[in-house]
Amino acid sequence: MEDVKSPRRRSARTRSRIVAAAQGLFVVRGYAGTTFQLVADAAEVSVQTVYFHYGTKSLLLKHVVDVASAGDDEPVPLLRRPWFTALQEAQDPKEVIRGWVHQSGIILDRVAPVLAVVRDAAASDADMAAQWAANSEQRHTAHGTVVAILTRLKALRPGLTERRATDITVGILSPDLFLVMRRECGWTTPQWEDWAADQLSHGLLPP
């Protein structure tokens, strides 16, 4: 067993503090208003330590998004997590949709505020524009994988293509719409889950 005081374990704990501090600052101050010095102060490390682990602010924000999406820093892709494996084995289309919406709610609670920072910065920063494009592609891929499960179950409504079904899923489960319902409408995440699952079932499955 690795010693908790080992350099690798200490480095991992330092990165976790940096990421947690950076996430809070990015959400409150935005991309332009967050500096490595502020992150270092909030994480209680030197600014040189932040630069050592994350050489650029764009790389730091990318890692913040990745950790917020997965919920941890483990090198396991989202679609290879045990909960997604269980989703792939489900035989009830409505169970697939509700399971995916539930996990999406958990993920969006963590990542949607940070993705809003990326979106806002993308208009004036090339690195953030590339990050936003990459995150959008990842969302399409993830939602498309779930639509493929429904296709395998022969559950899509007649005449609905996988591409169209994926577009519908991307739209209903978008981080922007999630934030509108949570922040502007004052919904709880469970309320959003119930609504989103109903909307997806209506949009994707036969009447």
C-alpha cells in the first residue's frame, strides 16, 4: 500500500486543493477575473506550485471541467463508470432515460456553472473557444451513446433518426437550460430530473 505521505499522494492532494479553489474562483469571478495568485492563495500553496501543476489558466480550467464532469480525478472515462455499464444492461427504455437523466443531474450540478464560465470566455479567448467546442462534442458523444442504447432496444419512435434523437437529448439536457431552470426558475435538481425525463420520454419514445 502506498504511504499516504508519499510524494505522489501529496502531489495528488495538492492538485485537488488547487482544483477545488480554482472552481470556486472561476464560478464567482469568471475566467478573466481568476488569476493563478488568487488560486494559490485560496488553495494555500505558492503560485509557483500552481504553475508547476498547470502551466496555463486554460489548462487549469480544462482540468476543473474534467474533474467536475467525472466527480473525481480518477483516469476512468465517464462512459466506463459502473453506473453507465448498468445503464447499458437495462432493458426498459424508460429506465434508461430516467437513469441517464438522474446521472446527468448529478453531473450538471457540479459542472454546469463551470461550463458557463467556458462559454462566456469563448467569445474572446481562442483557448476557451476550443475548450467549449471540445466539451460540446463530448456531450454529443455521450448523449449519442445513450440514444444508441434505445436504438438497440428498438425503442425510438417511428421515423425518428438517431441523429435527431441525439439532438433532442442534447437540447433538453443542455447545461444552459439546466441553469435556467435551477437559477432563474428556482427549480430543485429533482424537479428538473422529473421534467427532463418526461420531456425525453415524450420526444424519443412512441406514444
